[in-house]
Amino acid sequence: MADIISIRTGAEPAGRLLAGRLRLIAFAAIAAFMIAGPVAEQVFGVRTALLRSWTMFSAIGLGVIDASFEIRRPDGALVPLDRFEMLGAPRNGGLKWIQNRDGLASVIKRLCTAAGQGADIRVRARQGTRDGWQTIHSDAQNACAE
């Protein structure tokens, strides 16, 4: 029996080694470019057309209004007001999403009518914009008196 001994030096052809390094360099460059956009804006506050920031959602929720309501009890305390319960509306109906300022005004008017003459209802509302939440109604005054 004869033993076969392989004398392999481990050397790769020059072309294959160069191609592998070029692929690695290209991958690293693309990955760096993809990461640089969000990092530039979110960490350093830099906005450029060359490095685009990453936005998960760009239009969902724009214009939607987030509102909370409180009513003043006869003893003067403000307590949370459930608009669905006060108006006898289902929680999955039209009152679930207030889409715009006119919709908010309509809900406020309905709540004031349901609460009766002289009711003191306070409304805190904000609207989703591209720049973040914008306050559109503060609870500084009685919404039914407006």
C-alpha cells in the first residue's frame, strides 16, 4: 500500500483573491452608505440629499387627532370623560378615530349637548403632523363656553 501525501501550499490564484477582496470592499461600502443616512440625521442632525434618512412610516397617522376629555363635577373636581359612554356610541364606530378639526368640533358639540346646560368640559387635543404632534386644543378653558 502506498500513502499519498498532498503538498498543498494553500495559495489561491491571484484573480480569485482579488475578486473576494473587491466583493468585501463593495459590501462594506454599501453597508456604510446605508447606515450613514440615518446616523447623520438622528445623531448629528445633518440633513442632506446625498445621505437619505430612513423613515419607517411617512404618512400613516398624519392628520389624526388624539383627544382626551374631562368634565367638571359639581364639587369642582375634573374627572376623565368617556366620549363613547356619554354619547352611547360603540367603541369601534365613527367616534374611535377623529380625523380632522371639524370632526373634533363635532364631537365637542355633541358632548356639550349631552352634558346639558352649563357643562364644563375640558379638551386636550393634538394632531399628528410630519414634524410631530401639534397641540390644537388645550384644557385651559371650558370647551362648551366657546
